[in-house]
Amino acid sequence: MFPSAEMKAQLASMHQRWHDGTIEERDHLYRVGGVAVPNRRLVPTFVPAGVQRMMDRLGDVPMAVMSASWDVLQWNPLWAALTGDPAPLQGLDRNVAWRHFTAGAGVIDFDAQHAAEFSSDLAADLRDAVGRYPADPSLAALVARLRAASPEFAERWTEAHVARHRSSRKTATSTAVGPITIDCDVLTAPGGDLRIVVYTAVPGSEDASKLELLRVAGLQPVG
């Protein structure tokens, strides 16, 4: 039995990057295994094995992995139970920026200040991504459609703003156990240009108890 392309990719991802962010050893393994080397001109969408293991170990925390263009790449069951399962979503509907600017907050509600900060950070993140991946056609198409569909995004696109990804407090309004207030933090996966979004509740609070109950209850319909 020969290893699949996915298995080869997982093995290759175990090799560390050089100081300049490249993965020469990984690229070598791709070539030896007869698999095309990922195009560095495109937004990375591969989730390294280390990030996958972290998500498996932290099952009591809602967590999802996003690309630099804010496509949802991977999530754990508690994320799906809290925000809705992204699995049925396709194309732009699985992009956080697209849904935020064209469909509103959905099942996650937060105050006006944090909504404005999140909007500014999303636009700044995408502008920065375009600078790093100017040849990515999917990213260019996303930005073009956002500028056409959302006056707010078009305005924020022109701002000279650097994304800070400040912690923010939000409320998941449509879970199986009722509303849950959570803190949101956006982390960066070293070397992979991925965003790891983590939701936590204040320890000992009613919201923490609801989050634990939701974890035990499992995935239920949301919305």
C-alpha cells in the first residue's frame, strides 16, 4: 500500500521551517513523493500536523483555523456546536470576512465598538494578505466582490490600519443550551500564515458551565 498525497503532506509538514519562513525539507519530500510542491504565491491552506494535534487536545475550547484570507479551514466539534457547523457551507459562505460584511453577525453578537474593531481588523488583514499574495486569484476575487457588495468594506479597505486582533467579548446567541458570552482571541500559527481563533468563557461563570454542558451535549442544530 502506497501512502496517499494527504499522508505525504502530513509527513512533510513535520519538518521545521528555515528562518526565512521557507520549508526546504518539506518541499524536498513533496518532490521525492511525486506530489506537487504547494505554490507559495497562493494563500496557504494546509493545516500542519502540530496545529491539528493542538485542536485535538484542546477539545474543551471552541477553536477554528483560518487562512490569511479568512477561509475556515478546520474546526473542532465545540466550535461547530457554538457557532454552527461550517461543513455544509461552500465557497464564499465559508469565508469569515464575506459573511461578516455581507450577512452580519449571524449567531455571534457583539457590541458596536467590538464590531467596528473586528471590521477594521478583517479589512486590514485582507489588505496585508493581498500584499503578500498578489498573484492569488481567489484572494483577488474575494476582495473585488467584497468591495462591490459591501460599502462598509469598501470604506475600510482604504484606511491605513494595521490589524491588531484585540481580544473581544461576544455572545453566541443560538446554542442548544442558550446564549453564552465568550471572549475571543486570534492567535497566529508560527510559520504557517494561519489564524487560530479561540473562544473561552470566564472560569467559574455561568457561561463556563453552559460551555461545558454544550461540550457534553455535542453538536446540535444552531440558528
